[in-house]
Amino acid sequence: MRFSRVALTCLCGFLGLTILACSRPGGASKKVAFVTNNAADFWTIARKGCEQADRELADVEVEFKIPSDGTAGEQRRIVDDLLAKGIGGIAISPVDPANQTQMINEIAKQVLVITQDSDAPQSDRACYLGTDNVAAGRQAGELIKEALPQGGRVMVFVGKIDARNAQERYQGIKETLQGSKVEIIDVRSDDTDRVRAKSNVADTLVKYPDVAGLVGLWSYNGPAILNAVRDAGKTGQVKIICFDEEDETLAGVKDGAVYATVVQQPYEFGYQSVHLLAKLLGGDRSVIPANKQKIIPTLIIKHDNVDEFTAKINRLRGRG
């Protein structure tokens, strides 16, 4: 049986479209994934950004994955499952960048990989999207000088000082305080133990009664500092500068117990990661900066803008 000329033309057109669709990364629908490094509330906001980008991009399908135990091993299991599903691109926040570099390199041989929030600069990731933690540290340093115009001694608190973001934030603070009247006594780490975090602050207030400022580099350090200062009856006497937007931290900023907090923009992490993956899968590599870093600026939250900021993130968290 012979095809008519019209039928043959239609068939050729159909085959051409099929070949074109199959040749596109991720197929007709670009399947991408956003993988967090823990289940913190921070990522609830990032998820909203992913969902908004998903709505805007008709040819993109997004999976949002949260490791149940926040370990590198669980991240690897999640990634292996995504690869088995035929995912085209992954935006991952590595838990342990140095020891996950090989894993990222292996994934990058199969699909497009970008890092977000936490970078692995020695890996084959296409790009990093997130905070410039040195710059964020400099912001915190300026706030410390502003809060202590006459100078004074300060103590710094963090979960793990050898973590990359902790080192970079501390570096930015030290650079900014150099030559000022502010002296950093030391850094106290707590291995992400919130009870120990508060105990470190309480011990500092006893050992250094003249301490003028307390600085928390990780999100939970803000509430730990605030609660220890209140227990010691020194609210308002000791200036508190910290990072991120935990509820207690924002409440402390509102009532004046916390001088200021430097916050990241997790919504933009999610939103821009999905858009970046979509463009790269579409063949547009012009969206990657020369240094392979897309920086999302941090914000300073003080008493005059804390209400507006709190209302915004509560909406993103689904609280109203």
C-alpha cells in the first residue's frame, strides 16, 4: 500500500517534531530538582520560590527534595533516585562540600548540576547560586561597629567554625573590625547543639562580665544568645548581632533586645535556581557569570523594617 503525498508529508512532519523534542535536554518537559541540606524552616521559603518558578515555566517540572536526616548519605540516595527518574538538572546544597566533590563530579557527568546555598567550588558544578558569606560577614561587622560606637569586646558563636559559611562570615567580620575599637575575644562552637549554644553564651557572660557584644553566625545562635542574655538579666546591656530569620530572633529585633540580624533570601534561592536550570537546559549558557557564581544579596533587618519583613516571610511560610 502506498502513502498519499499528504499523508507522507504529515508523517515526516510528525517525525521531525519527535526528533526535535527528544533532542532537547529533559525532553519536552524539563525535569529539574531542588535538593536541600536539612529540613529547617529556611527551606519552606525556598520551596515557595521553586513553586512560583514552576508555575511560570510551562515546560518545567520541579521536584523539591528534603533529606530526612540532613546527611551527605541521604542526599546521595535522593540524587540516585532522581537520576533513575530521568531528571535533567539538579540544584543541590551540599552538606559536606569538600567530601561531596567527587559525588557532584559523578552526577555532573550525567546531568546538569548547580550548587545553591552551599558551594563546592572545586567540583564540576556549572554554577553556584546563593549568598556571598564574606560580604554578609562584612555587613555584620558594620552592624557591630554601629552598635558599639565606643568600641568594646565581643564574643562570636557558631555551630562549627570549620564550616565554609562560618569561616567566610567570620572572615568578613574580622576584615571590617580591623583597626576599630572593637576587639573579638574568641569564637565558641557548639556542634549544632542548641543547649550547648545557650550554655556557651551563659559561660561567656560570667567569665567576661565586661563583654559588650555577642555575635551569632548560624540561625539558632540568635535565639540561644537572646535567651541566655535574658536569663542573666542583661537585656539591652549587651548588644546582639546575628544571622537569619528565626522567629525568636525577629521578635528580639522588634522589642529591641537584638540590635540587628543579617538575613539571606531563600525564596530567591528556589526561584532563581529553577529559572537558571531551565535556561541552561535550553542551551543558554550566557546566564552563567564568568566566575560561575550568581550572588543573592543579604538583607539587614533592624527595628524599623522588622514588621514588614516578618509579615513577608510569614506569608511565604503559609502563616497568613
